[in-house]
Amino acid sequence: MKPSEIQFAQNLQALSAPQCRRIVEALVQDSLTIKDLSKLCKLTPGSIDKHLEILIQAGLVKVRSVGGAKKAHLQASKFKPTLDWFNKLSN
């Protein structure tokens, strides 16, 4: 499989969980701490960590430490293979 096909499959798998989709939707506007994600997504910090790991493994999110807090941000370019596929369907 080509790298774009692998990324496409990883995206679909990661986004199959509604909790992961809620996290992605929350991160569209800005990078957020685990605490902020927990409040916005109405999920426990443990659930946020669990689902962030799924998104990290797919390459859709990166997490870094900022002032002692973990902050998550989207890797928007990783969504391209999936968006391209959906765009083909709409043409």
C-alpha cells in the first residue's frame, strides 16, 4: 500500500470512535490542554488520554508539554488522504 492509503486507513480507524471525533472537532480552532479538552468534550481526563493516544498513533494529533501541562494540536496535513477520497466521491 502507498503511504497515502495507509494514512487513509489509519484516519478512518481513529475517527470511528465518537470520542476521537469530539476531540478533533475541539482542536480545529486551537491547541488545547488535556484539562480544556476534558471540559469541552465532557470526557474524563483518563478518557481524553486514551483517545488522544489513538489519534496520536494515527498521526492526526501531536501532544507536547507546555509549562507543565500537556497540550494537543491537530496535524491538519494528515487528513488530506481522507479528504481527497471524499472529494472524489462528490465529483
